[in-house]
Amino acid sequence: MIRRLRGELVGRAAGAVEVVTGDGVGYEVNVPLGLVDRLPPEGAAVELHTVLVVRDDAFELYGFETARDRELFQRLRTPSGVGPRLALAILGALPPGRIVRAIRAKDHRTLQTVSGVGRKTAERIAIDLADKLDDLGDPGGDLPPAGGPAAAAVQALRALGYQRGQSENAVRHALEALEGRKVGAEELVRRALQHV
């Protein structure tokens, strides 16, 4: 298996780059859409964490910025009906942390924002992977720091019996709907309950 590729970036296209290694071998690597723009300019050195996918008719190399992204790609491929192209599309459409949070919270709507992911596929991904992402660590997030109304709202939802991922996701949706307006924890919980 080719787990890492280091060399010179010599070409890029939508969803793929070409990397030439020190021994002169050029590899075409499929990458998430957003990664193409974050890579250095052509002629610069680049290193990608990779997965080699062997099919009956092709060998395809997929590259990622971090080992964590590579592992998330591998996990996304495990549910029935999710192949490497769809897993790559998910990683290209949503930040890894948001993917992990959506799966943990069984937030099908977020997953369905990805082209090619319908309701059944989103449900299957969430059901199959919800409890299989803990070793990827806390994806971080966009909740305000502990001690504020958002953290108190998450704790209140947890006390009502909702899972951590569901609670955090509901509070995020409530915060987005408020568009920056400040509210107390009680109001935030009321609004978050509309999203669980």
C-alpha cells in the first residue's frame, strides 16, 4: 500500500494533482476539491497521505493533507453504497470536523448537502459510523468556549438525555439561526430543541 507520497507538484486539475517523486515517477492523485487550492504552487515540494484503491479495471491513488483525513476517508468508504469517489466528494464538500460532528449527531441533513448523498445513504453513513469515529479525536468546532451560554445549553440538552453530538449540533444550528444575536442559555436551549 502507498501510504505517503512526497515529491514535486507538477500539475493540477479539478479534483486531481500530479506529483513526480525523486526517482522520476509521476503519480496522478485524486484529492478533495478544497485541497487543490491549498497546495503550494507548481514546482514546489508536496507531501500527501495516500490510499491506493485497487479495482478490477484501475488502480487509483487518493491523497489527503493529514493522516486523520486519510483515516476519515477510509471510514467513509465502509458503509454499503459509499465508494471512494463519494467518500472523496464528502471530504471535498464539508470540513472533516463537520463531517465527524454530523455523523456523531446523526445529522442526515448536513450529509445530504453533498452532491450524490441522498437520504438513505446519509442515514446509512450515520448509523454505520456514529460510534466508530471516537478514535479520530474531538474534531473541535465552532462552539464558543466553555462557560458561555452555548456550553450551558449543550449541558442542558445532555441532561435531557440527548447525546453529546446531537446536543452540540442542535446548539450550532440554533447559533447559526440567531446570526450573531446574543441570547441566554435558556433561550438557546429552546431554539436548539427545534433542531434535535
